[in-house]
Amino acid sequence: MTLVRNTLCFCFLLISSLVVKAQSADEIVGKYVDFIGGAKQWAKVQSIVTKGTYDYGGMQFPFEAYSKAPNFYRYKVSSNGKYFEQAFDGKQGWKIDVFKGETNKTILTGNEAKAMANEADVALENPFINYPQKGYEAVLDGEATVDSVDCFKIKFISNEHDTATCFFSKKDFSLVQKQAVSKNAELDKSVLNTYYSDYKKVGGITLPYKMISKIGDQTILTVLITNVELNVPVADSSFKP
């Protein structure tokens, strides 16, 4: 009888753990959304203007990024009168690299126009808010430790079969790391690991002020944010080609 009870108890615990596991991906993402301020607070944000520095291998360049509802974005990195700039106006995108001597904008369409927005983290609304409606599936893929931080590991799979693996802190549910294949042609589809830290609250939402992108052990880019403004006027024309 004891053996039967123990067997039934083991089966119950096993089934319960599977149910919890099936639900926990949504729960973890939900707690992360709460950590960054919650969906209702983010819905009040109509524009974000961010300024700071990009550090490429010890060389620092000032940058400015603009995001505006519903899906506009633009960012610019400049130095000594030269710059790289990329934008998306909701229909098509464009970029120009004056560092390479370009004098005309290159028009971007389709996924190419949107890809860099996600990689550069300049989309207005956090992608994890209402992610099923945005065409993403979240799958719990175990646990891991990132820089001594115990994390939940979740795979995000888009309806276009792009996959990103995200690591959320067990302590406060902040996003610690994102791992995905780079959309930057110059990186030749390398796996890019982006690390997020120095979270600060601005106008009711919480943002990381430091982002480090690596390929393997090599640091490709360090982004340091120095200033964030919410709901400032940004002309639609500034996003257009």
C-alpha cells in the first residue's frame, strides 16, 4: 500500500511539474513585463528619444535614437561630421553610411527594413508585451547562469521561424541576455549575444542603460545610454526617406 501511495504521489508531482512548466513561460514573461513597468504604462508612451554613446573597440561615438508610435524608428551614430543613419517610417526603411563615403540613402523593404530595429533595440514598445499577438511563441528551455545570475531560459519563436533565446533573472525577472543570429550583413549571420544591465526607471517604465553585444568572447559593441525622454514631439517627416 505504501508503495502504491508513493507511486501515485510521484505521478502526481510529475504531472504537476509538467503543468507548471507548460504555464511558466507565460508567467516569466509576464513578470518581466511587470518589471519594466507593465503593459498599461507602456501604452501611454507615444515616443522615446534616447541619447548616449556607442563604443566600438574602444572608439566612442555619440548616438541618438527616436521611436514613435505606431512603429517608426530612427537612429544616428556620428563623429567628426560623418555619420551612419537608419530609419523606418512604417512602410519602408532607409539607411546611409557617410563613414563609407555614401552620399545617397539606400531604401530598405520588408523584413530588411525592420530587422535592424529589433537588433538595435529601438522599437517603441517592448517586443515581449502582448507577444502572442505579435506572432511570437514563448517556450521554456530550462535554466542557466549568466555572469553569476541564475536565469530562466526562454526561446522566442516568430511566425517567420526566427528564434531568439532570452535569459531572465530568477531574482527580479529582468532580461539579462538575448542570443540570436545577427541581422547585420557585415556580421555574416553570426550568433550575437547582447547583455542588458543598469536598469533605470523613467516616467513609469524601466529601461536598461547599458547593453553589451558580443560574438563569442569578442565585444562588438557597448551601448551606454545617458539620457531618455518620453512623449516628446517628433515629426513624422524625420523618419521618411
